[in-house]
Amino acid sequence: MKTKPYAKLTKIEKEYKFQVHLFNPTENIYAKVLMESGAYTFFDEKLVTTETINKEFGELIPNGSLLVDESDLGELDYKIWYKFQLLNNEGEIVEQVDYSI
């Protein structure tokens, strides 16, 4: 059983999409979640990168989850990375999660 927040990919083949959720298997309440994300691939031996995006999500409750990304399966041709910062009620970063697919 996981004891810290983590991210997980789910493929929905029949809808040709994927989703990424951030899970909180703890009893902690996180008041806010900040996410930075981007992607890269190699095309004709050259590195191709996407723009970095930043998103802010509200509360992540104990034993809850947040849908943090959703796109079509074709996007998985890229290496997609995520950096999450989980904040408490005082606005302090109390947990960080890195994830890539």
C-alpha cells in the first residue's frame, strides 16, 4: 500500500484517450496542488519539446484523487513529465511528487 501521494496513468482505449490522476492514500488534507508539466520527443534525431504548462488545483482530500491531465493516446508518443507541489492551509509546500509517462 502506498503511503505518500502518487500519480497514475489510465488508458481508456475505447475512447482513444488517457487520464492522469493524482492520488492521496493518506489521511492528510492538501489545501492546494500546483502542477508543472511538459513533454519531449526525438524527431529525426532532434529533440522536440513542448511548452511548459502550469496548473493549479484545489483541495486534495484524504484517500481522494484529482484528474490532472487528459488527452488522446497519440500524445503518448511524447515523454510527458509532471511535477506536483502539495500545499497545506498555510500555503507551505509539504509534499512533492514527480511523475513521467
